[in-house]
Amino acid sequence: MKRLLRNVALAGMVALAALVLLPARFAMAIEMPAYEVVNAWPDAELRRYGPSIVAETRVEGAREDAGTEGFRRLAGYIFGGNRARASIAMTAPVAQSPTPSSGQRIAMTAPVAQSSTPAGDAWTIAFTMPRTWSMETLPVPDDPRVTLRELPARLVLARAYRGSWSLARMDEESRTLQAAAAREGLRAVGEIAWARYNPPWTPWFLKRNEVMIDVER
């Protein structure tokens, strides 16, 4: 019996270690957008991002449903759903941001960004393309709802936090980000975006998230 209990305890420890280490290994295995830290405060960080390319799609509906559908479309593109049948490496984060219902596109911050808007609005979900690809070499998506777009160099105010993907938590962190922008005299450009760096199976207390917004000084 004692031997059985020891085996059960060992199995539990292995399972726990897997849950803790898998998200870290996942994060280290994928590319993330490079940036320079321009300034940092206890509640936010000002970053300078270089030019990049995103694959993006516009989805109408509630936040959760739109995010799931957008992720499915973009994953289809990078996993061979393109004219070249090429596989493109996954990057982090995935970005989801609100898009006005009129269809006008807003500046999207990287990473996966999402902000609080009423159900029924439209969202732009985006994957940042690896730096080894260019607009000339990226394959054309099979799905016409997926498009490629170049983002210029930009300043981004970001606030990082760990924990739940809940809308209430995101709104709380967004208010802190807005207060930091006002205090530092930064003018917001576009909408606050929500960035998620980890896969869904990551334990909630290990999830790395950010609220971000393009700014001007």
C-alpha cells in the first residue's frame, strides 16, 4: 500500500510539473515581436516596435465567439491553407481588437489584443508573421477573409499581467493603462487591445497577458 501511495504521489508530481513547464516550453519555442523599451513605470511600459506583417481577419459577433472563429481561420492559413500549401511558424501573441461596425479598420497593436465592446460588434484577430517572411514571399491565403497587412514602426504603451482571461480583469487592467497614458501625456491612437501569449490549456495563474495601445507623444 505504501508503495502504491508513493507511485500515485510521484505521478501527481509529474503531472503538475508538466502543467507548469509546458506553457514555458511553448512560449520559448515560438517567435515574439521584438521591441525596445523606451521607458518603464510600475504600472506600464512604453515600447518601440519595428515594422511587421500580420495575417488578420475580421469577425462579427461576441468576443469569445469571434476570437475562436478568427483563430480557426488564421490557423488554417499558417497550417497550409494557402496557395503554396506552405506551413508558417506560429508566433505569439495572437491579437484581437475591436473594429467599428462600419468596416473601418483601426490601428491594431501587437500582440493578441482584445477590448470590451458590446456583443454584435466586429473584431479584428491577427497573427504576427515570422520575421523571415516578407509581403513578397508570404503565400496568398485560400480563405478570402484572411488578409495580409504591413504595420509600420510604432510606439506602444503596454501593461503586462498574469491570470484570468476574464473580461472583468481585462477592463480593470485597461483602466490602469489609460491612467498611465494620461499621467505621462501620451495620446492614444486606436483602441486598447488584449494580448494573450499562452495556449488555452495553460493554468490560469501562469497565463501571460497584456493590454496595449498605440500612442503618440
